[in-house]
Amino acid sequence: MSGRTRIRACPERTCVGCRERAAKTELLRIVAVEGACVPDPRGTLPGRGAYVHPTPVCLDQAVRRRAFTRALRAPGALETKALRLYVERTTVAEQATR
């Protein structure tokens, strides 16, 4: 033994809303499915993904900047109602556990 500890590298991604880098586990993966942005919390859906902090602030910034359309290389505008509902639910649930 050389006394070295094994530290696993933590993959980082950039939030398309605030443009800050964060650990992949702290961000929510978004995938385009049939013209809509769909949350992918497990990270297993096929296709190109974009990452955003699961907060309404970052989501609003990403929508305002049209970041999902660019990041997911979608041909047109994407619907974000399901994504907004998911983020609001997780935010409320997170605050209730505190």
C-alpha cells in the first residue's frame, strides 16, 4: 500500500439555465420527446440530454434564453409544462422535508 486514497472523479455538467458547473448528481437531465422537454431524473432515457438545476430560477432562465432548444438541437420550440410541473413538485417536496 502506498498510502494513497482512491478518490473517484465526479462527473460535472453545466446547467443550461445559470451556466454554472456542478456535479452531475446535483442537476436534472432533460430530454426532448415528441416536441416536449421531459425530465429524466434517472438519466436513462435515450437521446441527447441537457442539464439544469432543479429550481424554478434556473428553469426560467433556460426557457427565457431558449437554451433547451439549442442544447437538445431541436428543430423548433419545445413545450416545458411537464418539466415546470416536475420542478415545482420536487421543490415543494424538498421544502416539506426540511
